[in-house]
Amino acid sequence: MKYLIYVFYAEILINLGSITQTLFTPAKFLGAFSTEPASAAAIEMTRWYGVLICVLTYLLVRGLQQRGPALRVALEALLVGDVIQIAVSFVTANALGGWPFNVILSVVVSVILGIVRIVCLWKPLETGIIKTNA
């Protein structure tokens, strides 16, 4: 179970890709969800989304470095985000009139990360969320 925590390092790598795309090529990021041209406001809101991903990724990185309560709080917050992401994906699919690949992928990734977060929060010693002195 100690290796389960490495899923979060993969999440960090995925987030870094999303951060790069949302901050530097937001229209391309939005293009993965819809073929409709994005407005200037949508492009700028996508950049703001990238800033939020930066902050959440930083909290996860620092939590993984420190473990213990810092990581626990980060994982709890991200779990709340996973649940909201899944719910919003249904709203997005409805608004777009279908399920683009990125929306499906978002649900799958959120379910996987959510399950891993639940296991880690449920079994903190066994998964390495809390460092042991041994």
C-alpha cells in the first residue's frame, strides 16, 4: 500500500501539463472540449483556471514533502474537488450536447484519484500519508 501515494506524483505531472496549456495556450485547451471558437473572456478565464491548478498542485507537492497533517488536509480538499469535478462534468456534457473525450477522461481520472485519496485518508500509516519513524 505504500506505493499508492505515488499516484499523486503522476497527478502532479498531469497538472503541470494542464498548467502549461491553460496559461500559455488556453484556446487549445478549450478546443479539446468544443469546436466552437472561444471568446476572449473564456480564454482569460481558462488562464485563471490554470492559476488555480498551480495553487492546488503546489499544496499537493508541499503536502507530499511534509506528509502528516499537511498532506491529509491537501488530500481532503482535493477529494472535495474530485466530487465536484465529477458532478460538473455532467453539467458540462449536458451543455455541450455530448461527452467529449476530455470530459470522459476527467471523470475517469477524478474517480481514480478520489478512490486513491479515500484509501490514503482511511489508512494513513499503511499508505505513507503519515511518516513513521521506523
